[in-house]
Amino acid sequence: MAWATDLTQLSNLRFNRLRNRLLLFYFLTVTAILGFFATTIYVLVSRDHQQQFDQQLQQVGTAAAGIWEVVHHEYEELTTQPEYATYQRTLPRDRQGQLLPIALVQLMGKYQTDTAPPLVPGTLLDPTYGIAWYTPTRELLIYEGILFNLPLPDQIPAEGLFVSRDKTRSFLQPIYKASPQSGRELLGYVAVTGTLAELETELDHLRTNLFLGVVLVAGFVVVAGWWLTRQSIAPVATSLAQLKQFTADASHELRTPLTAIQASAEVLQSHPERIHPSDIEKVSAIATAATRMGHLVKDLLLIARLDAQAPDQRGWHVIDLDELLEDLVELHRDRAQAAQLALTYQPQATAVYVYGDAEQLQRLFANLLSNALQYTPAGGIVTVTLQQAGKTAVVRVQDNGIGIAPADLPHVFERFWRTEEARHHYRDGSGLGLAIAKTIVERHHGQISVQSQPHQGTCFEVKLPC
């Protein structure tokens, strides 16, 4: 029951991590899509507002160009007719006494009389706009609204020109009159300028609203995605937990009959006189198969326990890794000599300590060392080295055996996976040794990697925190 509880807890932890990754993926995907659409909407609306602003400037500019002759005529009357001399002296002038540019309301003020009501200063335009009329020599004469005093560029096409400057946008239009001699005569220029402050304020509000919309929808996606991923993963988690529980139960239940078969086969082999000569090979095959099945069941049971039980560090302690590896090498030395292999151990000069489960670490390096001895032909060399790099212990198990093809390297730690060459070289393997090794390394917060070349050898490197 406790085992089942540990299995459920561990499965929940793993599927919670999977659910969180899926939720993060959903969130990032939806946020990217919403961000793309929000950006597209902002660009389209901004461009539409800009076009409307330009059209309004152009319309006002065209209308202002149409009344240029009237405005210019009124200005010439003001500056040349004696009857307006008194009013003219009230207009602003520069230090040389030259008349400065005047507003349209000032121009029309020459018609004010004592009996007429006074003209009310103001403008016929939106307060954020300004119109300016220029002579053919680009001298500013009359303006209406805000005086921007925009310097005219050297080249202004007949169809007009838009200019942006200092958070303002202007439409410049040359004014022509048909002339029999040259076809058209330049009368002057008109410039219509508007501030972009109001437009920028609208776009700022749009950006804020779009951002809030993206945030709110993304928050809704997080909540909905959390619920959906939980509902979708729950059946998978339950099925996987049941499968792991079945593997563990089956492995546990198979141990008893396999032990009985092994014991019976050993008894029969210890008394060959009781066996018919024709059955000796059959009994030997039974014993070999039972031994192989026993190893497989033991590996299955171990990996099922590693999967089922959450890491429990209460039984962990400081381990002298040098001593553990040295004992392990000595334990496998007879096997290496029988296979005509040179087995060497190269420790660091100083002791290296790690914190972990001694039994699991011994199984980890035993699997790696057993693999190296198993897949190295006679006359080969297997070397175990131990080093400490900072706060990390580095153990390498290197051989010059059959090696692993580059295409097979990503699969070496998969359960029950074996290369075709490995199956041909050693048929009794289960394909669980490296999977168990990786699981043990991960439980100890370490890393395991492999480098190999076909027919040149393999090197497994294990890094564990000191």
C-alpha cells in the first residue's frame, strides 16, 4: 500500500511538471498569436488614422490655396491703400520697420469701423492646426491658427508634399495660375500644419487597451488551460501509474517461481547421475534461461522501485567515491582477466566525496563497468578514472570496444533498447542497464553522457555534485 502511495505521489509530481510545461506552451502560443494580432490591429489603425490626418491636411490646404488670390489682394490693399495707413501702423513690425506676418483676423480687421462691433480674435480652424500663405519668394505673409513658421524645402512638387517635424505634420502646396506665356505662373505657397499630440494620445490609448486585452485573454487562457490540461492528463497519468504498478507487481510475483526453478535446476545439475544423458542439455538450458530471467526480473523490479518511490534522502550519507570505485574495479578484475582485458583504475590524488545512496551508486558504476567489459573484445583496455572539477565529481568509464554508431547514441539510455551489433555480440542483455544508470544519476541530481565511435570505443561520463 505504501508503495502504491509513493507511486501515485511520484506520478502526480511528474505529470504536474508535464502539465505545467503544456500550460506554459499554451500560454506562450496564445500570447504570441494575440500579440501578433494586436500588433497588426495597431499598425492598421495607426496607418488609417495617419491617412485620415493627411487627407484632412490636404483638404484644408487645397481650400486655402483656392482663396490665396483673395487673401493676397486684401494684403496688397492693406499695404498700399492710404485709407488703411492708420490701421497698418497698429500691426506688428520688426526693428527695421518691416511689417511682420499677420494673422488672417488682423488682415480683415482693416474693415472694422467705429459703428461696427469689434472683431473677436480667434480662428476658424481646429486649435491644433495652422495655415500659412507664402509669396513666390517663400516669404511668409498671412497665417491662420497656430503660427508654426515652417521653413519651406527647396523642392515642392505640384501635387504637394507632406513633411513631418517636431511632432507636427505639414502639407505644402504650391499655388499656380494659368499663364498664356509659360503655361502656369507661381503665385505662392500654402502650408497647412497640425500637431500630432491628439493622434499620439489616441494611439497611446489604443496600445494600452490592446495590451490589457492581451493580458486578460492570456490570463483566461492560463486558467482554462490549467483546467483542460489537468482533465486531459488525468487518464494518462492513471494508466501509466497502473502500468508501472503492474510491472512492479509482476516482477515481484515472478521472483518466487523463478527462484524455485533456479533451485531445482541447480539441484539437478549437482546430481548428474540422476539425469538421463539426453536431458542434460535441457536442464542446462533451463538453468541458463532461469538465470537470465532472474536478472531481468531483478532489473525490472529495481527500475519499477526507482520510478515508484520519490527520492528519499533519509538513507543517504557521505560516500568516499574513490573507495567505492576501487572496490568495484577489484570485484570485476577476475572477470576482466578471464576475458583477457586490461582493467585499470586511475583515481585522483585526493579523496572525492559525494552525498548519496551507496547501493544505488554502486549499481550505477557496476552497470557501466559491466557494459564496458561485455562489449570489449579480448586484448582490449577498460579504464575507470575519477576526478574532481570544482564542486563536481567526474567519473569516466572508457573502453576501446565495439563502439556505438552516431545514429544510435540518442537511444542508448532508452529502456529495452539495444543496438543490432550489441545483440549480436551479447544476446543475454536486457537493455535496462543504462536506463537504470541514468535514473540513478538523475535521482542524485547528476548528469550522464556518452561519446563513442564504431569499432574505436566508448566513454561514459558521470557528473555528480560533491
